[in-house]
Amino acid sequence: MRLSGESSTGVPLKATLICLLVMFSLFATSFAQGRFGQIGSDNDDVMRLVQIKDLMAGQGWFDLTQTRLGPDGGTLMHWSRLVDLPIMLLTWFFDLFLASDTALVWAYSVWPPLCVLGVLAGVYFGSVKLAGHQAALFCLALAGILLLGHYRFLPGAIDHHNMQLALMVLAIGLLADPRRGAVQMAWAGLATALSVAIGGEVYVFAGTICAFVALDWALTGQAARNGAIGFGAGLVAGLEACFFATIAPADYTRVACDALSSVSLLAGMVGGLGLAVAALLTSGRSLVLRCVALGLVGCAAGAVLLLTGPQCLSNPLSELSPQVRHLWLDQVNEARPVLAPSPAFLQDVPFRLGVMVVALIICGWRIWRRVNVRAHLLFLALIGAALALTFYQARFYAFGHVFAILPLGLWVADLYRQGKAKGEGSVVYLGALALSLPIVWGMPGLLLTQRNAEISLAARADNAACLGDELYTQLNSLPQGRILGSADFGPILLLRTRDSVLYGNYHRNAMGIEQAIQLILSRPGESQALLNDAGIAYVIACPSDPETRFMTQQDSEGLMARLNRGEVPSFLRAVPLPETRSGAATLYIVHPNWTDNSVDDDIS
């Protein structure tokens, strides 16, 4: 339904201005927080920068091994080079007129706000095709307000999620067009393939999109023929291009369930090509024949998956030992269920779920009213999938928020049109707009749990205070070695020092995580042998670190608990730092040849 009195004259210019305003606001927010030019606050942002710097220092394009993370041999990461590439290109561009180090800073500062343009492009295209240019302005405005509070698009936030979000919304916007043009559907297939190649987090969403396109064709037939062919071709072309561009020939047969590999390539190719062929040959046939053809394609893709990677049907995290799951995975905030108890429960749960619930209700209502039924079925399926995944792991709420932009923006625009048509100057649409903003849902809980929020912020501040320039300077003046410390310390230590770390918050580092837990909880009489076996040269202890406090509660006689009480074993020597700050960590050198014949925890 298009807004009455609509004129496209000047509207694209307004849309462009909104997009530029959103980008400018992201930069302004970063400047106001004093963080412009700094890497993002998430550990994954820091680890991404480590990976990029290793690549720039000469590591092979196909080599994703983080040699300084984990036990001997390092850790093979699952992060795609597709995210490294644009940041590298921006670095080379800025390097033409800036110093190399400064060029890299500008590259990782500029890239996240550029990603927001992908989201806005998808929102604009989809809303224009569904409701016209004026409605698109409402959708863009809603997107701008929502995304301003999303740290994934702030300068320095170079983790891969912003690129995945942009590609997903771009695909959704292209798919929403009821005309199902072959070219735009091919671009949607390509965007879906790129998001899959970047990371396994979107497998469910990509599968939902593929199922929607396939069922849309099976039920519609000839009207969806060209679009289905285009989508299948785009999906296959994107998967093939990404596979051969990022996977070494020696690894073509290696199966990886959390990243693009032979199993996802072959299953995707069979599905994409099968859909294209089925649409080419049977679009003019009966519904039953189309459904049979689609069923055969699905069975073929499923058979390929079962034959090439049956292990991928299970959760890779289920392979973690019970101890690692309890003491590590269950303590990673983004990996916990959204309803898991937390100090900010009353704030976080409504903030994360409120918008998705409203969007699902609106999608159902507009489907019942027969308003853009096809598009709202797509929105309903994707938002429903995001909501279900958020109950499993809270980090998926971000996908649900961006998926909700189009249906909620169209709803607000429609309410505005209705009020204007009645000449009542209705402000009902403002209430709808408020219900479409996560911050509105989170505000009551924030007021109710203000004290807990302050405690949480203080904990994060204490954690940040653990590590400082004086510690990095001291470590860089000592011989290179492996560090035992909090998992949260891992990425920044890799970035700021030449040392290696035993573990970080990465599931492929399972061996290092398990070894670190054993060391942290080791009892008197066993700590020294375990440290030596793990090749640990330095230990970093910080009583204010949340992980350290949690581990101390698990066993008050563990190594880290004893260090925090000042009970330092004789084989550890505290290194005095140039400056002493409140809450700062203590650095210990491990002396493998110093032995205790009696007890492990003599005070030195």
C-alpha cells in the first residue's frame, strides 16, 4: 500500500540525506565517547585486528592459524578472509596519504559505518517496492534510530557481524519485491551466499531464505520462475566464488561445520542448482509436480549433507567437556540463553525481545489483512527464527532487530498515512514508532535495576583497569613466552605484545581452554608441574577481573585464588611495574627450574 500524494521528486535525495546523517551520527557518537580511532570494545574486534595485522605482516591468505593462541601449534580460526579484505583495501587507500599505522586506524574506523549503508540500502529497496518512496523514509528513519544504538556499526567494531547483518538485510530487501525480478533475485542469492561464507551464525537464516524462495516458487509457479532461477544461480555463484577465493586447495575436502567448507559448498550447490533446474523445467506444470521436484531437490541436498558432513547436523559446542561448558561457555554472556539470570535481566530481556514480539504480531496482523502477504511471510519466518535462536543464545537478538525494521517501518508509515487521510493530525504513528524502538522496551527495566546496572558497569571498568600500558611495556621488554590469564585478556595481549596466550573465548581453542581451567583451579602440589607442561612463562592475576572472581568461587584453593590472596608460590616471581594503578593486574614470571620439595604454595 503506497502513501497517498506520493511523489518521487526529491524523495531519493531525502533518503540519501538520512543515510548520510546516520553515518555522521555514528562517527559523532564515537567522537563523543572518546573512542574514535580505537579498536572496538568487543574482544572479537581486537582478535579481528590481530588477524589482519598478521596478514599484513606476511601470513598466508589461506592460513587462518592463530599461532600465538592456545597450546603448541596454535589455533586454526574459522573467521573468513572476506571480512579482512575490505579493511585491507581501505588501509591501502589511506596509506596513499597517511602513515601506515594511521592508515590502518582509519580503515578500521571507517569500515563499520560503511557497513550500515548495506542495511539502509536493503531497507530502502524493500520499502520502496512494497509501499513507495514516502514509506521508505519512515523505514530509513526507524533504521537510523535503531542502528545508532547498535555498537556493531560504531567505528572500530570490525567483528564480522556488521557485514553479515548488512548482507542479510540487503537480501531481504531484494527478496521483498513482489515482481521477483531475475537480476535482483540473483543479487539476493549472492548476498545470502556471502553471509554464509563469512560465518556459520547465519546458517539458520540463510536456510530460511532458501526455503522461502523455494516454497514461493512451488506454490506460485510461472510467476516466480525467473526469480527462482536467478536466486539459485546467484547462490551457487556466490558460494563457489567465496570457496575458491578463501579456501586453500589442500583443504578442499576438509569438513568444517562452523565455516564455509566442502560440505556447505556442495549442499548449497545442489540446492541452488536443483532449484534453478526445477524452476526452468517445471514452472508451467501442476502444483503437485512442482512440489515433487522441490522435494527431490531437498532430498538431494540433504543426502549430500549426510554423506559429506553428518557431524554438522549436531552442535559443534556439544563436543566440549562438561567442565569447559560450565566454567567457560556458560559464562560467556552472548552465548547464554536470553532468559538466563543476570543483574540486568529486567532491562536486557525486554530490550532484546520486545521489538521482535511486536514485529511478529504486526506481520501476522498484516498477513491476515492481506497486506503484502508474501513479504510479511518472509519477515515472519526470519523474525521467528531470530526469536527462537535468541532463546538459545542471546547474541542472535541483533538479527531479530534488523529483520524487524521493514515490517515495523511499513506499519508506522501506514498509520501515518491513515491519520493524514482522515485529516485528524493523528499521532498514533508516534506511539507505534516508540514501540518499534528497543530502547523504549529496555528503559523501564533500566530504571528498576539501575543499581545492578551500575554494579555491572563498575565490573567492566575494573576489568578494563586490569591491563594497562605499563604491563604491555614490561612484557615487551621480557623474552617472548606464553601467558596464562583471563580469557578476556587474550586478544588484547596478542595485539599489544609479542607473547602468546593459552586461551581466549573461541570454541576452536577448546584444548587451551580446558588446560587453562585446570591451571587456574590447580591445587597446591600440582600447579608447578601443570604450568611447566603447558609451557607457561608468565601468569597475569587481577582480583577485580570477573572471570577470576568466578573461578575463585569455584575453588578457593586454586592457583588463581591463592594468588589473589597474596599467597605466591616460590616458583612465581612478581614483576614490579613502572607504575602502580588501583585494580591493576600483577605479572608473575614462572621459573620452571625452581622447585619446592615440600609444598607448592610457599610464600615468596
